Amino acid sequence: MKLVSWNVNGFRACLNKGFEDIFNEINADVFCIQETKMQPEQADFSPEGYEKYFFSAEKKGYSGTAVFTKVKPLNVVFGVDNKHTDEGRVITCEYESFYLLCCYTPNAQNELKRIDYRMEFEDDLRAYMVKLSEVKPVILCGDLNVAHTEIDLKNPKSNRGNAGFSDEERGKFTELLDAGFTDSWRYQHPDTVGVYSWWSYRFNARKNNAGWRIDYFVVSNSIRDKILNTDIYTDILGSDHCPVSLEIDL
């Protein structure tokens, strides 16, 4: 099974930048997107052979997630265990042998002004994933808005303490892994440096590859030996993020 995740930074804008061609070429079994910034009726994209599920924020033009899946889920749930339902951040698709969560984690923002909410979200998401994993394995994908270790961003020293690389956010990602989960790409590429999934639009960051790896597939430890391949499509444009993928034998 091939799973893909991409923060499109505005789905309508990305559709005008070749999204459909990229979608067709990748040919994923499940394609998850984050930061749709729209309501479902605002974009005409209904790929043949896929079920589609949108979860939009109450605030127009903000946040939002969507899932396109060839296999119809047994069940689809929006939010995090009946919490965090107003910003369109998490869609859970239940399949026969696993749960898939498409997630757009809140940004802690400048001067970490939203760090308290971010910590609450992290704790609730982790508890939810642990609860689900008692039933069947869990795969979490999306823009998790954190570079976990120093090799996950180009300039760790100058970014220490900033949103996405604060001790608090990095610590919560460690807690998630310690709760029984694996960062699939780092599992396959433990020492690889210089491969990122997000670049600022400023300072020619993408041209200079001054990026961050903040887009993930995190899987239950019980299925990490079933990982076949992980990829980060650094050559695909259309957003300030690039797609990431997981191929897994489930």
C-alpha cells in the first residue's frame, strides 16, 4: 500500500500549480493533504476511483485537511477523540487492518504564543493514538510542525527555541515515539542529513536547501518491520512543502 501526505498550503492555489498531474503520477492508494484553506465546495477535484473526505476549519481560509482514498474506510472520524474539531486538523480513517490519521498540527507561532494550545493538542493526540493502537496499528501522517532532531533542519543552532524547534515541541515528539511509535523515514534513514520537506519562501531557502523536515509518517512499532519504502519528493513544487510517502505491506 502506498500512502502520500502533502501540506499544499492552499488547495485551490496548488490545483493551479499542477496538483492533479502530480496526484495522477504518484498514484497513491491514499493521498492525504493538509492546510487546504478552503471549504469542500470551493474546489472541483474528484479523482476517479477515490473516495474523498474534507475537514475544514470554521475560520474561512485557514488550516483544513483532506483524504483521497481508493479503499473506502470502514469509518471516518473528524477531530481528536471528540476534541479539536474547530480547526479541521485531524481526519481518522479506519481500515480493516489499521487506522490512518491525516494531521495538521498547530503551529506554536512567533514567540511561542500558542505553545500552551500546542502542548494540549500533542497530549490529546498521543493519548488518542495510544487508545486506537490497542485495537489495531496506527499510521499518523501530515505536517507535524516540528523538526525532531538537529539533523532534521539546516540551521539548528540559530533556530533553537523557535516555533517548530522548541524544546517543548521536540520533547512531545519524543514522548510520542516513546509511547510505541516510529518515525518511518528516520527508521530507514537514521543518519541522512540535508533532506527536508519544508522551506521558507524567504531568503531563497529552497534554492539553498535551507529547509526543515516537519512532514512525517509515524507508525506503530508493531508494523515498522512492514515498511517497504519511504520517500521525500524534494523535486515536486507547488507548495512550500513537498510530498512525503510511505509504502507498507499491510
